[in-house]
Amino acid sequence: MNIALIDNDFVSRKNHNFPNLALMKISAYHKSKGSDVNLIGFNEINPNTLFSNNYDEIIISKAFTDSHTPDYIFNMSNVKKGGTGFYFDKADPLPYDIEHSKPDYNLYKNFYNLIKKKDFFIDYSIGYTTRGCFRKCKFCVNKNSNKVLLHSPIDEFYDGSKKKIALLDDNILGLPNKDLFKIFDRFEDIDKRIQYRQGMDIRLLTPERVDRLLRLKYDSAYYFAFDNWVFKDQIEKKLRLFSEKIHLIKPDRKWIKTKLYVFSAFDYENKYDVNFWLNDIEMIFKRFEIIFKYKALPFLMRFEKWNESPFREVYINIGQWCNMPQTTIMTLSFNEWIDTGSIVSPKTKEFRDKYPRFRKIFDLKF
């Protein structure tokens, strides 16, 4: 068979810098069966161009709902599509034999010249050791699962030629210690840098778990999640624990290389009125205040509704200020950054003038 794969996020999102793991597994599986597999773009199957469609099967995958997909692909009989970007929490899992194939780490090789940040395409083994989560957050694709389950042995996706390992587990800390520590033991044996890309559930930390996390050869920052202000007391307690432990075990660190994803723009009451948007922006900064207290850094995440907010530009500017720490949030308050005038929207300045309640909290500094 002649099979074409399209990474919808890669071809439609500017500066997308993470490979599609499902497509890498699909590629590996079909190549093992003797099929000819190629990663292509939409132009190569566009019926409105001179390009001809010579593929027996075209498989399109995307993780993000806002990645643009051309309308014509929905009328093509040889197209299969999948992923949370198309089906969100109703996305079908891969067939077992494909899911447990070692990823084809060469799938993107012919496209390296188009990728600005190549780390995750070249340097990392990528996979899941667990799947699922018991939290059932309304905004999450995992709200249909009930528990965290062991999924793949590390050696199923580990490639010894790669420098590092990236884990995509939904809630690794949801495992009992006996299973969690076996996974950590294997990482210690491998002795390469690892990182959990999803925000770990900081509420599930214990002193023993922190000790084991800090024993790992960790890559980049420890990522946790601060999704909801309702859990502020629990999260602050565990952030304090992590802070104290990391300074005790690694006192040479000038600051904790810890980041917390700060989720925003999701209204649990589904009103999305002006009061919600104002309160949501305030809650962003209240969470920042707790995070700064422990010398950790926030990373702003926005639910897709932010794009419909009357304060859309404010969300954009907070993200620009927050998510570039070395040049912005670590050196300037949001007020100070607004006053630099660099790439700040006039609407953000108008917002600050119209709602003076924010002026003080915008003075918050790392």
C-alpha cells in the first residue's frame, strides 16, 4: 500500500515544534507491514491543483481543535482522520498493535529544514508510561477516564540513540507508589535526562515523591498545573513542600526551575459575561502571586473561548509577558511592561485605565 500521513498541526500552525506521536506509531506499523509511507502536506492531495492523488490511504491527525483543515479532505473517500483536534474527548484510541509500536523517529527527517526548534524531533524518545486521569476536569479530553493506568513499558518507545526522553502522561502522579517508583527506577537505570511535558498534579506530591522526582536526571523545568483557584490552599501547600525540598537537596540553585501551567478563560458556569472575564484576569494574577512567592514561574494556558473575550488583547499581552520569562516576567511587572509600549496593545492600556482595580495587582513582580 502507498500511505500518506499529514500532521495537521505541523502544516497549519506557525512554529509548531512537537511531532505527532500517533503518526509516528502509524508510520512504524505500516512500514513493518511493507507499505510505502510518506509524510506530506495538504497541497499534495489538493484536487484543485495539478498535484495528483496516488495514495491508497491518507491519514490526517491533529491534536489542536483550532488547527485549520481544508474542507476538501472531508469529501475524499481514501481519507481517515483522527486525534483530539477532530474529536476532542470522543477521539478513538489507536488499534492496539499500532499504539504499542515503537515510534518512527525518522518520519519528519525530510522536513527538518522547515523546523526552527528541532529538539523534540531529533533529541527525544517520546511516549506514555501511563494513560488516563481520575480528576474529570470539565475542560479536559480525559474527563471520560476514571483512573490512571499503566500503558507502555519505557523500552517500548525508548530509543538509545536519543539524548533525552519526553513523557506525555496525563497524570503520572495518579499511580500508586509501587508502580510510580518502578518507572522512576527504570529512568535512573537509563541515566538520561527526562521531562514530563504535561503539568503534573502537584496536589498528589508527598515528601517521598518529591525526593524521588529530584533524584531523576531532569530536563528543563518541572511542570505542574494550577488550573483552578478553588484548589489554591492545596496547591500552595504542595508548592511550599516542593520549594523547601528542592532548596534542601539542591541548595546551589539560584531559583527553583519549576513552572506551573495557569489555565484561564474557562467559565465553569458557562456564562462568559463581562464579570467572568474580569474575575478570570484577576484570578490569573492571584495565582501568579502564589507562584512567585516560591520562586517558581507561571506559564499561561488559555481555553479556546479567550478568543471571544472582549479583553482578547489583554489575554494576548499577559501571555507575551508571562511566557517569555528571561526577557519579561523575571525583570518587569506587567505594569512596567505595559509602559514600555513595545508590543502592547492600546486596548490593554485602555483596560488598565478603565478598571483601576487591576493597577495594583499588575505591579506584581517575580
